[in-house]
Amino acid sequence: QQQVKQSPQSLIVQKGGISIINCAYENTAFDYFPWYQQFPGKGPALLIAIRPDVSEKKEGRFTISFNKSAKQFSLHIMDSQPGDSATYFCAASTNDYKLSFGAGTTVTVRA
Amino acid sequence: NAGVTQTPKFRVLKTGQSMTLLCAQDMNHEYMYWYRQDPGMGLRLIHYSVGEGTTAKGEVPDGYNVSRLKKQNFLLGLESAAPSQTSVYFCASRIGTGVYEQFFGPGTRLTVL
């Protein structure tokens, strides 16, 4: 079974809106939580990542919120643009550097 | 730099046939990984390598073999393909200890009939 549970499976947002994707985990040994972005026909690419010693990390319009006690983390895409339409994967890793991926969320931004 | 490249991009096999997928990276990365991506399941680790000449099993290794004879190349083999191995295969590489980021190739779409 997947070690990282991701929701929703898909979402549609209007241009300028906020997209929110949630992930939950059980393994408290996870110490690295990245988000990968994948466009159709391409490989995943690292978008943003967080370590458990901080509760939030922001890079441009993308923000990770991390709740260690709840074992949850989320990706917020502010001012969503059509170019953000892609599949987003959350993941987690222990210090063995092996990534466990969520199932993915397909985001569609309507102009 | 080309980054991580994969060949072929597409392949159709019949059940029982064999094939090898090639991954190459020009970033001098120590670690390399093979994943498969299936709808609704994210990416699952098949095998990985922590350096030239080493290989190790990941989450779903059955039916696959790998080799890393050269640091820049990581080969994934299917000895007797099965329809359950129809998937998109991604290779990734990572520079080394202390750095988590993995760089992914463009993928190989494999269909087994």
C-alpha cells in the first residue's frame, strides 16, 4: 500500500484561483517532503520541497504547508495560471533517500 | 548537458519477449533509479543503484533486472515481458549523499500485448 496518501485525484480551478492538494503519511521517519510537477509526455520535475523542521515554505506562487503533529502536508498554488495545468505528486523520503510517491493530482486551470 | 536521457521512447512487445531500457546521465551522479508509473498509483521504485557496479531492489522488483556497469548508464531489463508490465518507465539520478533531489528522464512508454 502507498505510504503517502494524496487527494484529490483531480481538480479544476479558474485562472487566478487557488489550488490546494493534500498529502498524509504515517511513517514518522520521513524527513524530506518534495512536490514534483509533471507535464504530459514529460518526466516529473522537482517543484518545491520541505524538511520537517519548518511549517511552511514559499517559492513564488507555490507554498508547502507542513503539519508534523497531524502528519500532513499540502501544496498551495496561488493565482493559478493555465501553464500550471499538470499532474502534481507529493512524495516523502527517509534518510535512505528513496522516495515514496503519492498517487498524483491532475490540476486543470481554466482560462 | 542533456541531463537524464532514456531510450527508446516507445516500445510494443509481445508477451514473453525480452527487452532492455537504457538510461544515461551526464551529470556525474552517483545514484540512479528506475520507476514505473501507472494510473492512480504514482511512481513506484523498481530497482536502484548507489554507484557503479551496485544494484538493489526497490518496491516492485519482480520481473525486472538491472545493471550498472558504467557510472553514467543504468539498464533495466525485462526477460519475459507480461501484460502487467505495460507502464511508463522513468529513470532518475541523484548526485550523492546529502542531496535528496532526483532528476528524471522523459520516460519510456511500454506496451506488452
